[in-house]
Amino acid sequence: KKQSLPEGWNNLPSNPADAVMDEHEFKEEKTKPKNRLKEAKLLSLMEHAGRQIDDEELAAALRGKGLGTPATRADTIEKLISRNFIQRARGGALRATPHGIKLIDILRNIPIDWITSAELTGEMESKLSSVQKGDSSRADYMADIAKLVQELVDGIRDHDRATLYDKLDSIGQCPLCQASMKETVLSYICGKNAGRDEGCSFVMWKDSSGRWFDRVTAARLLEVKNIEMLHGFFSRNGDPYETSVKIDDDGKVSSGASGGSTSDETDEELCPCPKCSHGTIRIGQSNYACDNGECKFRGLGKNICKREISVAEAKKILTEGKSDLFDDFTSKRGRPFPAYLVLEANKVGFEFPPREPPADMKRFPVVEGIVGMCPKHEIGVIESPTHFLSEKNDKGCKIQFARELSKREVTRVEAKELIEAKKVGPFDDFISRKAEKPFTAILYVKGNESVGYRFAKK
């Protein structure tokens, strides 16, 4: 028998009375965001996905099933990590990468974001259950699947990236010319930006310093020009950090030093800073960094691609400009790779040794002498039996491309034009690898100094 509460229970009387407050204290705190998901929590959410769905029928269809199966859920997370859609941060927390956020953003604006929803899985499970019970036919179920697939393919094939965001309101005014801002897949640009070197040049990249600048944050930055201690940044080691972001009078968007990239005067000295005349590189908790707060040098992490960088190795890089060849780095996909660490403008980067050409790669006679000059690094490019490549890498030149591309030999004259003019062609005698059919393309040098194909618009 349910126990009854006495009458008037929980009704507190008001008893005003004179009183003197002898002392008071205000305690100011900030609301803390929820902790980031860890793998165990994400697996639990996938298992109980139906609990997040408002529709009772769809939730019931997912009850006891969830997203994926016990055998595939962990593998699904690993696949997302290997494809750089999500990333493990320090402490095992998971974060969405700019690459993953961009994918969801594009799907929402096509719009075909239903492909990412738990509701879709619930709907499919519900319809499949109806087939099992005999309430609907297998043919109807397969027709629904075919319709969804066709809608997905049509949306991806027919969408126009140039107009994907045209229906959205502008996030604000250009800080240089006050025109309305436009949004593209990769950036927020001035509405008067007419392409390279034409119109207003202001651009704000959505992916900046490993952080995705959403519409709300970008609009706020355009309005106030400076945001102090903005969260959401991650260092190379996976450590989260906060930093200031500002737009200067010339329209340049810049952020402060990355988390942990400055050191304290109490840290042990290593060597003079290679980039500023006032600072000293010190051995910090997670990296080797300059103690000069104004220095733009980003420092050198103690752990790079799952390899510990010793004090002696760090000193060699920072004083001589280049490490010995390390063969035990590990890529995001879990694969080992060899590389040098080299001192660049304001950071330490990778330099990769020339790859050994495959045994069956076509070889050509070698003519001594320089084929062409790399205009960026002012270094000569020579030829080997299989490749055109820079004669030395001490300035960071990465030019290296095969002497035969798509079953077509690249001559010395063509290679010289490609290296120095950044493009050559078009040529109509390339042969595709899979279809074995001829195709026409221009060869051009990409921003990372690799060579790609540029096709004429159909």
C-alpha cells in the first residue's frame, strides 16, 4: 500500500524576520563543457542508439540492436580514425577532425545528411521487421533501399559546390572592404573576391591550425576582430589547448602560439633559439620550445608520430637544421615510415628520403646536368633512370616525379617547362591505368610540389 504524505507536506511557510548579514562572498566560476567522449562511451552510445531517438516506433526497432554489431562497432571507430574523420586525443578522448566535420557539413548542405542519422537505421530495421512479420513484402523493402541509394547518388553527383552555401545568410562583413561575406566548402571569403589576384583578397579558412571554424565562431571573430583564449585547438601530440585568434588591419587571420609551444625560464636550457635572437630553447614538459613569448617558432614536440625525440636528437635538429634518418615513425594509419626532421621557417617538418623505384619500373638513359631550376627553392632538378628529382634537399625542395607518367615518357624539354612554368601540355597520348584508354591532360605542379593531372572541363 502506497504511504500517504501528511497534509501540507512540502509547503514551507514564509517567516520574514529582520536580520543582519555579517559577511558575504561572491564566487565567480565558468560553466565547464561536457567531457569529450571516450571510446567506451561511444561504443555504449552505438549499442543503445535507440535511446537517442524520439520516435517510439523507430526507437523500438533499434532496441537490442543499436548501430552495428558487437563485432563491428570497435572496427568502425578504428576505420573512422584511419580515414582521419575522428582522432584520439591525449587521455583517450575522441574528437572530430576538421576533415570529418567538413564531410558532415557538406552532407547537410546538399542535403543528404539523413545518411548519417540513427533514425535511418531505425527506419530500415522497422521496415525489415515488417517484412519478417509478413506485413510488407521483400520487393517493397528492396524498392525503398533502391530509392534511397538513387537519391544519395543523385545528390552527390548533381550538387554544385560553388552554390552549396548560397541560400545561407552572410556571416558578416568583410573587414577590408565591408562587403558581405560568402561561404564556400573550405572558407569564408569576401563577396567581392573574384578569384586569385582579382577583387578583394580577404579569406578566412574554415580549417585553421587544426581547428574547424564554424559559422558562429567565424561570425564572432569578424565582429570583434579578436577572441581571447579560444578553445578547440589541438597540438601535434593530441593535447588540447586554448589560444587567441585575431584579424589584423591587413585582413590577416592569425592565432597565438600553439599549446605547450612556449617554455618557462625554470625549464632546463637546451640551445639558443634558431629563429629569434633573444630566446633560448628549453626542455618543456611535452616539447622543446623558445622561452621568448614573442617568438613565432612553434617548437619541437618530444613525441612525433609515436616516436620519442631525445634531447640529443632535438639539439642536433635545432642547431644543425636536420636530424639523422629515423625509420620508426608511425603514420595515422598505423604504418611505419622513414623520414628526416628538418628545421623550416617557423617549425620543424618532415623530409622524406627518395623511394626505391619498383623493380619493374621503366628505366631510361641518364643525361648528366641540370634539367631545370626549381623557382621556389632555386635548386637544380636532375634526372635518374626513373625520376626527375631535386639534386639536393637541404632547402626543402620536394620535386620528384616519374619519367614515365600514364605510359607516356616525359622528355627533358617537357620536364624543364613543367618545373619552371609549373605546367606543361596538354598531351593527348596518356593511357589510363584501369581502362587502358587514351586521355588528354595538362601536367601541373601542385602546392606540395607533387605532379598532378588537370583535365579540360566537359
